Amino acid sequence: MDDIEAELNVAGADESDDDTWGRGTVKLTPSLLLPPAVFPERSNMSGFHKTIKLCLLAIKDAMLHHRWEDAAKYISYYTQALEDTSTGNQLMSPEIMWRLGCEILHHHPNSKPEDIIDLYERMKNFGVKNFAKISLDHAFHLLKNGQLEEAKRQLSVAESWRYGKQSAAQSQDLTLIRVYRGFLDYITWNHRRSLGEEADHNGDGSNPEMHSYFRQASVTLQEVIRSPGIWDSFVLAYVEMLEFYNDKEGAEKVLKDYAYDKAFPANPNAHVYLYEFLRRNNAPKRKLMEVLEILQALVPSHKLMLQYCFFLLNSDNDDDDDDDDYKIQRALQVIMDLLEYISWKQNPYAWKCLWDVIVSLLKRCRGDVLAQEWHKRKELWMPLHFRTYHARQDARVDQDLLMLKILVVPNLAGKDAEYRRAAKLLTDNA
């Protein structure tokens, strides 16, 4: 929509232009839509092009104010833009008609389902450069209306369609077409499984009809998710099918490749999916901690960091005191990183975790570790957590939170800390 938004904001015409065209006379002037200060002139535009720009502004204004009947009337005039022979408008006008036209028809009180389908089909012929994108949007519309098989047919047609020399953008569109077609096969497979129609009498999922959908979906999804990109939903679909057929090793490999392949963009979700897979398959704690370590580097505020701290504090005893000291020190860093995010600053579970870490350090006589970490963070933590008004806020939000911070504060900021004095007064007067 960025290109369309840019198109809508291009300069228009003066009031002397002839605005009569299409199926009637539309009096569109700059003053009708925008103040003159933001509507500069462009002398090199023809009257036809100026009128198109004004019509687009009228469509935008009607849509913003939910005047769908007016928007439909204006866009019916805008169809004249499809006859424009200039290169830029030949590419832009069909996409504007498709995107804005569909939006208007979806909201118009008198539109019928066949009107939207008809617009999709017409725009595929006009906007050959956008054929794949329009077909994908068409498939989403069909899915929304429960027409799964017709959506699959539309994607199959779009996948085999070619026009001229294939550009990089067209190649990306066809990749999306292919992966969504595979995803629809997965949806069919999943639907049959949920109804129990796919299972044989032994319940091992070997029903041939269901298995054929699995093969179709897996071949397509496996091919696409090997290429760098963000494929979260498709990876999860493929892993679900592999797990159903007890291919745990294959599922783990897919998730590890998705998370660790350096050709892929950094994606915290990939590490979350791998962690969840390992957790439900009873992987050793060591493997779970390795995944969470990487996730912590990417998203220090992720909710799984509480679990990571729990693992660090309760790791298996291997008689290596140095290793245990490192894990507790690491837990301190992780939980203090977490509490530096606003969304966690009044979370009692996070403060309970910090208190558990402090207790573990003091039991090991490692107060020096606590002092070093506090020294690095105190300039941030004092105004973020330990002022008088924080105590008042915490008392209103959660008494348990207040009591936890009363325990934590003297081990960090000292017994005479401002927060502790204010909290004591509040609890004494309660």
C-alpha cells in the first residue's frame, strides 16, 4: 500500500481544468479535499492526469470517512485510468483498482460475493504484473468464505501462470503462491485428522487418502522453507505433520536449520519453536538451556527468561563448584536484564526470581558478585525501581510485590535506601 499511498498524495490540478469524463460530471477541486498549502501545482500534468489525481483523493476521503457508496461512485470513474498508456500508470492503476476496489466492495452495504469475485478476475487480466498477488488475495477471500477447494484451484492456476521475463518480485510472489498452496494441503490434512476420518482401525494414521495430503503438503513446504526467509506458520505446519508420523529427528532438524542457519534472518520465534519442541519431547535440560541462551541474546525481555533463570538455579549437580557459580552469576544477569524492561518492572514473579538468585549467592558467600553487578546497574535501577513513588505504586498494585522488593532492596541499594524507608512507612501505617 505504500506505493498507492504515495500515488494518493501526488499533486493535483487547478479549478479551471475540465473535470467532465467517465459516466457523468464530477466537480472535483483541490479545495474540496485539501488546503492549497498542501496541494501544489504540477504544470507538466495533462488535464486527464490531473482529474485522475483528484478522483483518487476523492476516493481516499470517502474511504477515510466510511462513505462507501461515494467511494464506489468515484472508483467507477477511476476505471478510465486503466486506459492510460504511460508506463508508470499502466503499472500503478490496476493495482489501485484491485486494492481499493476490493476494500470498497468488502464494506459496501449493497455488494454481493460475486461482485468481489468479478473484480478479482477482471483485475487479473488488467494487472498481469500483479497476477500472482491478486490470485493470492483472491484465495484468501475464498478461504474466508469457506471455499477451500476453490482457493486451492486458484493457487494452482496462479502457480503455473507465466508472463514475459520473470522478475525477482514475480519470483517472490510465485514462492508465496507455492507455499500457501502447500499450506492448504496441510489444512485439509489437519481437518481430516481432527474429524478422525484419516485414522485406520489401529489408529496409526496410515490412511492412504490422508497420507496423500501429507505428501503433497510436505513436498511443497519442505522445498520452500529451505530458502532464507520468515516462514513461521509453514514451519510449524510441517513440523506438526512430521511429529504426527513420529519423525522426531526430521522435525528437530527442520527446526534447528530454521533457527541456526546463518543465511536466514534473525528470528526469535525460530528459537522459541525449537525450545517448545525439545521441551515436549523431554530433551535434556542442557539442550533446553542452550536454546534459551541464544534467545536471551536476541530478546532479553522474553517471558521464557524466567524459565531460563529457573534452569540456571536448579541445574543438575555435577560437583563442579566453578560451573555452579557461573550459572548463578548468569542467572543474576538474565533476571536483572529482564527487570530493566518496563513491562516487567511490577511483575512479582520476576522479583521473586531475583530474590531466589540473591539468596543462592549469599548462601555461597558470593556477595561480591552481587555488588559488582549492582555497581554496573545502579544508575539505571535507582530511578527505574527504587524511588519513593515506586513504593507507593507497588503498594497500590500488589502487596506481595512490595514485600518482595523490601527483601531485595537492602541487598542491592543498602538498608537506608529511599525505597525501603518509604515501603516501611507504608507497611507500618497499613
